[in-house]
Amino acid sequence: MLSAHTLERLRNELRGVILTIGLVALLTLGVFAAVQASGLGHGSVVYLLPVLIAAIRWGVVSAIVAAVCGVLASAFFFFPPLYSLRITDPQEVVNLFLFIVVAVVVSQLATRLRRQLELAQRREVDLRDLYAFSRRLAGAFGLSDIHAAIEDHLASVLQSDVILFAGGRDGGSGRRPGAPQPVLDAVAKVAAGGGAPSDAAVHAGGGEIWLVHAVSPKNAEFGVVAINLGRKSQDEVDELRVRLDAVLADAAATLERLDVAHAIGEARMRAQTEQLREALIESVSHELRTPLASILGAATVLSAAPALQNEKKLKALVHDVRDEAERLNNDIQNLLDATRISSDGVRPRAEWAEPADIVNSALERCRARLAERRLAVDLAPDLPLVHVDPVLVQQALVQMIDNAVKYSPAGSRITASARAVNSHLAISVSDEGAGLTKAEQAKMWDRFVRGERHAALIGGSGLGLWIANAFVAANGGSMSAVSPGPDLGTTTTIELPVTQAAVPHMEGEEDE
Amino acid sequence: MNEHSPIVLVVDDEIQIRRFLRTGFELNGFVVHEAATGAEAIRSATLRPIDVVLIDLGLPDMDGSEVIERIRSWSSVPIIVLSVRSTEAQKVRLLEMGADDYVVKPFGMAELLARVRVLLRRQMRAVSGEPTVKIGPLTIDLAARAVLLNDKRLTLTPKEYRLLQVLAQHAGNVVTHQHLLKEVWGSIHVHDTHYLRIFVRKLRQKIEPHPESPRILVTELGVGYRLAQPAEGEPGPWTPAAAAAGTASPAKTEKTES
């Protein structure tokens, strides 16, 4: 039985031969007419033309056919005895020999040229694939991204349906409707490795044949591919198997070169760390906050209890319990925020936000803390909307107000202001407190840094401004602090980008 | 008797939380029922008349949100979520699922009492069909579609009025951005928060005595807006939503097994 590929080649060859004969016939007609009309000598050299054309276009078989036909035609029409195929003139023998040599040489040259052209084109496509592949790998965030990239890469190289079973661990990327059961079994066998052959051809139901093959015999992380070949004869499958070996060797080399194994390992570790971190945060926030909720709740109930209203000292104790519980709660929140930031986990939920709302709600949250300060609020009219996560910015602002309160004496003034400056929105908090030395200005944004001049008197973890800075940075903004000097007060400022042009229009909102 | 103490159902698996809530509410004249699991909570809510439900999300047998959904399938009793999970996205989801309000743990008793009273008053307004909402100097007459500031009638555009109307219908409670956008501009604009910002700014200029530090139309950052608590009306008898059952005696406190 002939394979489809061989049949296709035979068909092409036959087409070339028929076209060649047609060409020779046409030429003979033309030359014959010319010889009759003008009495030129014989035109046997002209038959070199179809030989050249056939050699270049249709290959060596057609070219030899052209040579033979050409010599026969000239023998028949132009060499005595005319209208007979008998060859008597030695010139004809020379011609025949010459033509055949030309046919073979030229067709070889042409074939080589054509091959080189095809190769160049394929290389270009491969290069483009490879480039796209490496770009996808570079941008891949997790394991599944990398697997999808490998899968698509192989599909485009092999030109058929490819399912990648990643590392045999997660049972396939599941992106395409699954493979039939026998294929899955074969995949499991190949993935298990250890002496088992690294490839197999599987006859699935409906005459479909799947090839199952480890992407790389050396590196199990690259996984196992299953390729749907459709209906194919045994010969074709064998042929494809050889090709697949070559392609996969190439692909595996590419994967090695791009250090995909490393990337996969990294991604897997990142995913595990992420899981661990989230579990930890969840458990910390639950396990610590639940008892705190009881303590704080009970303290507030007690402080309002009628029985305690005349017991000043007891009431003061209850208030201490309440205040300390609140402080503990803030510290826990800071630690959680810091964990989130350290592991690069601040994901702002940006929306169009009203700057005045952010300032007002931060002040509202700090109301108790601000009770012993004179508060001034200065919001410029018509502040531009900003596209930020308002909750994160508010939390940063609360840290700033908190700091202002901590480092300034009771009764002093704290000013919160917001104004638009060029293409920025500036939200500032100014106090009349401890101020900053040059050295303090330089390192105040670091983690766990606290004002040394006051460390003994003022509590805190030294995380506050570091967290604030991270939250603002996550929103595309920046923070700064200026102070005229020690004990002359501090002004801390959040700057957020305002992209006036980007504020979307309201459609059809003539509401008057 | 046509008045009784409001009944609160406390659903939390932590006994310490239930204990301080019970004491706090009883000191303020409430009747308290307790449930430690979701199943108990659902049973309790079907068996007795309840005026407000306080529910923790982390229950041992099912997620609190599931309990909310189950209760919502037959009852419109006000529900307040008590939760240590506190991202704004979670709050929005809970509100959209049918909770009326949320309080983040840890919280003070005074804060919780204020939230509960808002919901009880709203329920009472719904029962009595009271068409006006009063917040400080602002009066919103929902029946006459009139808005008065210090007894002077304000001119609002249709959209401004609609916005205020939706907020007034939930006076004292937070209404999510998505809900407001859907009610006022239609569901295709649920993500256009800038619409809200622009109209809230205009509205505040008209209804707030000091628009730069709003006290009436308050922002719940990242979640939505809240029309401040309506002014305490004439004291009047407390007519609970569950009055129909009418059997609960004021002094009686019950515990739903623990």
C-alpha cells in the first residue's frame, strides 16, 4: 500500500512529465513552422529549452523525459531520414548525451536551490515561533502559563493537535477536551519513566492514532505530549514518529537552552510559597483577631455598664484594656500588611476616586487619636478625580496622621490638605512636632526604622511609613517628607498621578 | 401588649463573643437568642420571630454566606455580618448577597448598637409606611418627591433625585457603587464609578451644609455610599416587624442550646 505522501509525490511527478511533453510538442510545432517558412537548418539546439525549464520547475525525471522527447522530435522532424525515429547522425547522439547531462545537472542545482529556499523560509518561521515562545516564557507567571506555552509551541512545530501532560503530576493542562482513555494510560506509563519506552503509538477508538512521547528523555519536568495524528497507515506513523523524534529533540534543546526547567521549578516554588503565606495570613488574622474581638467587645460593654459608672478607677482600667486591645489590633494589621507587601502582594483595586472622600474618611478613622490636637482641613475646591485604590491611599494617609499625632505635643495643630499640582494630586499632613534631622529624613522610609530621638518615649513597630510608602507606590504615586529641622514640625506628602485626559466622559448625560 | 423588646439572633461559634454580645444587648433592652452553628441559626430563625440577625462568617458547619442566602429565601429580616475578613471586595459581595450591613471584628459595642438601631428603625419605617426621611437639616419626602434643606425646597435634576432616593430608601445603611449605578444609570454602567463621583459632588453641593466635609451623604471607601442615620423621630412605641407573632415577653431571654 502506498502512503499518501508517496502518492502525492507520484502525482506531482506525473504532472511534470505531462507538462514537459506538452511543452516539447508545442516547441516542435513552432520550430517546424519556422523551418518550413524560412528554410533554416535544423533546430535541435532549441530543445535544450524544455530540458532547462523542466529541470528547474519539475525535477530530474521530467528533465530526462524532455531530453529524450526533444532528441526524438528532432530526429523525426529535422534529421534525415525525415519522419522516422531512426537516429543516424552522430550529432543526434551527441545532442542526446548533452541534453541528458544538462537535465541531470540543472535539475540537481535547481532542487538544491529550492531546498535551500524552503529551508530558509522554514527557519524564518521557526525563528518567529521560537521568538514568540521565548517571549511567552519570559512573560509566564505560573506553571500553567509555561505549560500552555510549551503546548502551543509544539502544536505549531508539529502542525497537529498536541496535548501536553505536564510533569505527569497534574494530569494535563486540561485546556483542550481530553484524550481518550488508552492514550491517558499510555501517557501515565511514559511519564512513569524508569525503563519504560519513552514513546508509544496508541490506536484509540475510531481508527485514530495518537503518538505519545516524552518531550525530553532527560528531563521529566517537561512532561509528556500526546499528538493526535488522525487516521494514518503504519508506514506513515513510522515516518511521523521519526519526524517527531527530531522535532522533540529540537524542542527539548530549546527548553533546555531557555532554562525552562528552572522557570518551572521557580513557578512551582512561588505557588507553594504563595499558598503557605496565604494560609499563614488567614490563620494569623483569624486566630489573633477572634480573641481580640472578645476582649475589645467585652471591654466596651463593661465601660458602658451602669454598675461601673460611679467607679472611676475601675472604669479607667476598662478603658486601658480597650485602648490596648485596639493598639494590638492595629499592630496585627500592620504586620499583616507588611507580610503582604514583602511578598509583592499589593494588588490595588483601582477605581475613579474622590480625593476629598479619601482625606475625610482617613480623618474619620483617626478621630479618637486626633482628639487632643487642633485639626485644620484644607481641601482645594474641584480636586481632580484620581484613578487609585482609595482604601490603600486612605490607609497610607492614616499612617501619616498617626505619625503626626505620635510625634507632636497635645494641643498643637495638625493640618491635612489636598491640592492639585501640575499633573499630580498632593495630599499632605503637617504637624508642629518633633521634625526631622537630615539623617532621619534619609532613612525614615526603611522598614523597622523609628525616630531614635524619641524611641524611648514613643511606641511603634517602625513599619507604618514603610507600609504607607508601599501602598502609595502600588498606586503609581510617591511619598515625601520635609522638615525645616528638629522640633520645627514635619510635612508628609502623598503625590498621586492625575491623568486629566484619561477621566472618561459621561455619555448622554444631559441631566438638566 | 403592643410593644416588646427587639429580638436579636446572635450567630457565632465563639462562646466569648456570644457572651459579651448577650450582655451588651441585654443591658440595652434587647432580647437575645444565640446559635453556634449555621443549622441552629436557620432553625432558630424559622422557629421564632426575630428582629435582627448578627452573623459571623466562619461557622463550623457551613459558610455564613450560605446561611444568609438560606434566610433570605424566605425572610427580609435585617442581617448584619460580623467578620474578621475585611477586604472591600468581600464587603461588597456580602451586601449584594443580601446582608444589610457589616461590622468588622474587632468592634465596639456602641458601634454595633448604632448599626442595629438603624436597621430596626428602617424596618419600622417600612412597616408604618413612613414616606419621609429626615437627616439633620435635610428632609426627603419620598411620596411627594420633594427634598427640603432647612425647610427650603431644593431643585434637583432627575438623576440627582434618583440617586438620593435610592440612598434614602436604605437610609443609615451602606449602598454599594454597583447597586447605585444600576438603579440610577442602568446595568451597563455598573463599572462607571466616575459617574457616581461627579453626581455625588453635585448633590453634596446642594444638600450638605458643608460640602467639603460631608455629614449627610457619607462615603464608605471602596464599597459605596451611606446616607447618615436618620434623626431620632418621636420616640413612639417600638413596633417590631415580627409583632404578628406577639408572644415574646420582654424579660424572657432564650438560648438555643449550645
